[in-house]
Amino acid sequence: MPLGEFELIRRYFDRGPARDAILGVGDDCALLAPIDAHNVLAISTDLLLEGRHFFADVEPAALGHKSLAVNLSDLAAMGARPRAFTLAIALPEVEEAWLAAFCEGMFALADRHDCELIGGDTTRGPRTVCITVFGEVPPEAALRRDGAQPDDDLWVSGTLGAAALAVRARSEGRRLAADDVARLRLDHPEPRVALGLALRHVARAAIDLSDGLLGDLGHILERSRVAAELDWPAVPVSPALAALPEAQRRSLALAGGDDYELLFSAAPENRLAIEAIGQRLDLPLARIGRILAGSGLVVRDARGQPLHIEAHGFDHFT
Ligand code: ADP
Ligand code: MG
């Protein structure tokens, strides 16, 4: 007999008494204690649909990891510390091996960030995963999109473009080896939670790169009502793109999505502090441009000439 809904929940999603929460999986609601006088709740949700956000043949462990990773990345981009999450999942059928692997990927990441599953919903339907995360942050330390100021430096973590390279390969029907660098970047993004926490009171604005550098920077510029210039030679392009022609490297690194690195602005007097954070976290942090007064975004080449870049951020409706 196939596993019923309640047995499935008990077997895969109920991991015993809650640790941080007062009440977790198993009742009508989860109960989460108020934090303290200094912190507020940071809440974010992401919906992943088969065929749109992941390929039908995605490895379940990778999907479990990524579904939570993209949510933790939003907490990171706010400078928030993860606390708990809920999981709403639709599955076309109960496949225990699939579920076990999905949970393995999801809980390995959850446990690393001390973020516990406190509830959710389970239903039959086209494969869909929706996670909501709850984190905490002092409101005055939150890394909002509207905090950038003229003369701020623009920084980005890690390297860009590898995940977009993997998306391109797969949509062209090419299969990538399990240890392919680009595939690992696409399937196993590492949410920059420690960086987000370290940037409290250091960065003025931040966003995580889900839709591409130019598009996501555009959100900061719009919300902060400022302009920016980017120095293309300073952009940390993934070594996985080394063999590609310049125009392709540029379009994948500047407009390709799914990197889940952090883009942030900070006052120039914080340069040394930011370099020290990068060293402590063993994470490259590159200074790639600066915020200007006004509106618009210019990307400059090695000679300082403006570059024309075609693609912009991903938009589901255009
Ligand atoms: P209700 O009918 O009140 O919505 P459910 O029968 O859907 O309750 O769920 C029973 C319990 O199992 C609830 O505590 C719910 O939060 C939890 N739960 C259901 N699905 C999941 C899931 N995918 N992950 C974690 N907890 C879940
Ligand atoms: Mg329910």
C-alpha cells in the first residue's frame, strides 16, 4: 500500500520535538516564541515549480538543498540569522527514495544553519516546493535595498556566471558531469548567511543575486533612488567561463542568474573592514563599482568606455 499523507509527514518531515520552536510539526500551527526586544522577524518565501525553476530530472537531494538555499539566501541578503522554516510540497506520487534524498539534501543544509522545520503542507499535484523561512535581525541592522548612498562602493561575493552556464547547457539538452563546476553551482548554491551577518552595520544595502547582477543591482538603484557605474574588469567571473568568448562571458556573468552571491554597497571607509571579513570567511569579496547620484547604470570596459549590455534580469512575466 502506498504511504498515506500523514504517515509520509510523520516519516519524513517530523523529526521529533522542536528545538527552538515551542511547538513544531504535528499540530494546527507551529508556535514560535517572540525573540527579544532587539530583534524583529525576517520572513521570506520562495516557490519552485518543476519545468520553471528546476528540471524534471533534477536530483532530489539537490532540489532539497536548493529549495532551502534560495530562502536562506534571502535571509543572508537581509543580514538576518535563520531560525525556522515551513515546507509546502506537492508531489505527483509518493516515491520514498525520492523523498528520502530530498530530505537529506534539505536537512543537511538546515542543520548547518540551525534552522528547523516547524510545519508545512503536503498535497498531490505537479511537483512544487514552497519554503518560507523565518529569521531574526535587529531592524536598524537589516540590509535593505533602499540604503545605498552616492559614493558607496559596490561589492560582490564569490564568482559569477557558472550557474547560468549550467542552465544554458541543460536547456540545450547537454548533460553535465556530476562534478562539473557549473552544475555544482546551479544545484548547490551556498547561501551567504555568515557574510550577511558580518555585514550588519558595515554594508548599507544588499541583495542576493538570483536574477543576474545587472537586474538585481537595478532593484537596489530603484529602491535607493541612485545610479551606479560598474567596472567590468573588476567583476569576478567564474573560472568555468574562462574558455568562452568575451561577449558570452560578459552576458553570463552580468545577466545570468542563480549565483546566489551577495551584492552590497558600503561606505569607502569600510574597505578594510570588508577585506577582513572576506579573509575571515575565506570568501573572495570584489569591489566592482560605485553608487552615484542620479539614475541609471553604466558598465565600463578596461579603458573606461561604456559597454552596451543586451540582457537584463529575469522577469517571469516579460
Ligand atoms: P492541517 O489539516 O491543519 O493543515 P495537515 O494535516 O496539513 O494539518 O498537517 C499536519 C501537521 O503536519 C501540521 O503540523 C503541519 O504543519 C505538518 N506538515 C504537513 N506537511 C508538512 C511538510 N511538508 N513539512 C513539514 N510539516 C508538515
Ligand atoms: Mg494542511
